Amino acid sequence: MRSRGSSNRLSNSGGSPFRSRISALLLAMFATMATVYVAGRMWQEAESRVYLIKELDRRTGQGHSSVSVSETLKIVTCKEQLKKLSAIQMDLAAAKQEGYVSKEHSGNDGTRSKKRLLGVIGIITTFGRKKNRDAIRKAWMQSGAALRKLEEEKGIVVRFVIGRSANRGDSLDREINDEHSQTNDFIILDDVEAPEERSKKIKLFFVRAVESWDAEFYVKVNDDVYVNIDALGAKLSAHLDTPRIYLGCMKSGEVFSDPTHKWHEPDWWKFGDGKS
């Protein structure tokens, strides 16, 4: 009996250290695996952080950055929104150039109409032609309240078109400014008034007119032409349903290259030889 009890005690005392070693080994294995897992996650987060910071540096060109990952994501999102906004603004600008305008019009100078006009007439004039302008005002253009009534009742705006003197602010400019302050019927362009720039001047008039008024037609005449407003209005109204229409007379016949000729064309060579 005594010897059997001794044997049992020996076997019990020998098994306990063995189980302890197994438990410690398993615990060490679990700890190692947990350590590897946590280290791997931290390494992935560190790699992601480095990538985002490098991406931000590449986009902003600011070199080394110390912003957080969340701040980096916010900045990248903002930049994407700015790109979309820039694209929308470009589309809007392109639409305006194609002729699409807002239903409500407002202008700092009060020249933009709230309703669509029938036509805007630009009378091409220059310095030293005040007598011609006064004759036109008396004959068909009207002035003051009568000119405004023409705009309201017939939907036709009429303005003289002139540029600026090569010597800005000289007597020529002052005379036009004084005349305009009395009549308020000018479109004064910023470009220099010069005979050789006439084509450019006409083009700039059309640009200014489109920017200032929403109209069906834009008309150019010279300051020695007398217009029948009623007949012109009827002619334009007859073509309201015709899109992108051009009405007018293109020059035909001989091109005169002789500088002494009354109708001398300085750029005659652009049209071929002198007889075509």
C-alpha cells in the first residue's frame, strides 16, 4: 500500500511540469502570432500613410509634408471637387460663347435689356464727324427720350461706335466724352481709332453689342447712311424664324489698287489682281 501511494505521487509530480511546458509553449506561440499580426497591420498602415503623403507632395509640389492621413484625404477630395468646378465653369463659358444667355440680364452700366430686342444698330463713326452724327440724330436715330422710346416700343437700340485716340485723353477723346455726356448714345471702344483698324473695330462692336444686349439681330451701318427704321424693323421681323441668317451686301466688282482712286483699297492684294 505504501509503495503504491509513493508511485502515484511520483507520477503526479512528474506530469505537472510537462503540462506547464506545453501551456507555456502554446502561449508563446499565440503571443508570437499576435505580435506578427499587429506588426503587419501597423506596417500596412505605415505604408498607406507614406503613400498618401507622397501622393499629396506630388500633387501639391510642396516637398515633405507632416499632415495626417485624414487631413490628406480631405485635401485630395477638395482637389477633386475643384477640378469638377473648373470643368463646369469652362462649360459655362463655352455655352456663353455659343450664344446661350441667362433669362435674367443685368449690367453695371444699365445697358443690358431685360427682354429680347429685335435689333442693335451700330453706326460706325470717327473723329471730326459730329455734323454727320447730328444729322443722323435729327433724321432717323432720334435722341434723348425719343431714343429710349425707340428701344421700348420697337425693340431697336441705336448707338454710335467709335474708338479712342492714339494719344489717350487728348482733345479728340475729350470731345467725344463731352458729346457722349450730352447724348448718351455712344459705344466707346478701348482700341485706337484708325482707318486701317476699321475691320477690327466692326468686329469689336459686334462683341460689345452681344455682351451688352440680348437681341435677334446685330446691325452695322456707316455714319453717312440714312435708315428707315420702320422698313428695317419689318425686314428683320420677317426673318425671325430663320436661324443664323446674314442680311447685307457683299462688295463685288473691280478692286482698285491705285492710291489716287476714290475707292482705293489699301489691301487690294488680298482679293487677287486689280481686276478681280
